[in-house]
Amino acid sequence: MKKEDLREAYGRELLEIARKDERVVALDADLCGSTMTVLLEKEMPERFFEMGIAEQNMVSVAAGLSLAGKIPFVNSFSVFATGQSYNQIRQGVAIPNLNVRIVGSSCGLSDAGDGATHQSIEDIAIMRAIPHMTVVVPVDAEETRKVVRASLQHQGPMYIRINRSSLPLLTDSQTAFNIGKMNLLAEGSDITVFATGIMVSQALQAREVLREKGISVRVVNVSTIKPLDQEELLKYIKDVKGIVTAEEHSIIGGLGSAIAETLSDQTIPIKMVGINDQFGQSAGSHEELLNYYHLTPQAIIEKVKTLLN
């Protein structure tokens, strides 16, 4: 499959919407070359704020800019954007329900070389627990562009989770995207796999292997983790024997938890593929870590077979 860099797609789309809407501004915590807000800085330096390694202050400044009528995009690595500035996000952005976009780059295990301190495996759980917060995980570069555009019309705070790795293009310009909605990518009748981020492509690979064994798997891309649409969930599970969730995140508090909570009054069995209450670690590549933590097509295949057995 053709792959594209999500960070570059984000940076270019941010610049594009800034050209069209003077309310858009960007703040960065000394990582603009990695988050790709450097593109906006070069063309519109007056609308770019380099805050240094001071994430708490960056979020508080963004709250002030929002109160002044701007739409600020706050940028750092996911682990710092959510963890380092949690209190400022909660108190200064979420409680007053301000239009601040928190963009966490290099999410999950994708910053492979820097290890546990730079790998965000609990950021979805942190952001999902905050009232008023919307949580979105784009599946590819095309959906990343759509998320950035859609965020202009969204009211309230939003967390956008961006992978560091180039990911397969699974959608195109014609694929529908709406905040709060899921996308069916492949139909099936035995098991439904709800996946997010990089794990969507892993689920599609697992589906092909299982199809050759006579097992029919439906794959749904869940790019909005919060809010989850219960009606859509019920539509995708009503005719299957079980559910598998797949995410590059801790199984505590992430996509799997969100779906299990939403379907708590249902009797359908659920299995989860994710990180099992562990921190990340340094490695030579992102793929090496995905294999180590069993975030693979084979892991999804095993969960599907367990449900069917």
C-alpha cells in the first residue's frame, strides 16, 4: 500500500486552513520541526508562538488566545501534550469548554528510539476522561487533513493524536469523515474488529488471512474515540458472534475500554488487542516495538479464533 507521513499532512493542512481563516494560530513546545508546525512558522511567523519547553504555559496561553477569539492549535509530542500539561488542559481549557486543539504528535510507540519517556500509551485514557474533550485518532494522512478541516467547525476542546510513522493510505478524498462517526472499511459476518490508528491496517491484513480460512471479518475504523456513537456500534455488532478491538495504546482506558463501557448492557463477548499495562522501551524501529507488544495482524487473528472457539 502507498504510505504517507501524517505529520507532514497535518502541517500542510494547518497552514492551508490558516491561509483561509485568520483565527487559526499555532503554539509549539520547541518541536516545530518534528510536529511540522514549522511550515506555518515560515509563512506566518506572526501567527506562530514558540513557547519553549514549557507545555503548561503553552496551554494557558492557548486558553487566553481562545478567549480572544482565536482557534489555537497546541503542539508537542503526545506524551508531553497530554501528561505534562494535564492540569492546565483540565482547568483552563476543558472546564470553560474553550476552542483549543491539542495535537499530540509521535503518539503511541512511534517514537521508537527515545523509549518509555517519549512514548504515549496512556494519552487517550487521560484525554477521554476529561469532560467536554473530543478525542480523534486519524487513520492516515488523508483523514488527518479532514480532521484538521473539520476541527474548525467543532465547538469545544479537541485532542488529535498523530502517528510519527508513515501509514498506509486507507481512505481517499471521497471517503466520508465526520467527527463522532465510524467508517466501515470492510464487510464481514462472523466477527467485527473495531480498530483505530495504525491498527486499522493491521486489522485489514488479519482479515485477508482469515478470509482464506473461511472466516469473515468486518473491519471498522474508529477515528473518533470520544464521543462514541452507540447506535453505530450496535449496527456493526448485531449480526456477529463477537468483537475484537485493536489499538496502539494501553488496553486500560483506550478504545477497548470505551467500547466495553458503551456496550455494557450487551451480552456480546469482547477481546482486546493493545498494550498490557506496560511502558514502552527503546528499539531500532517502530515495527520492532509493534511486534514485541503483539500489535500485529497475528494478534488480531488469535483473538478472532478465540472468540469463534
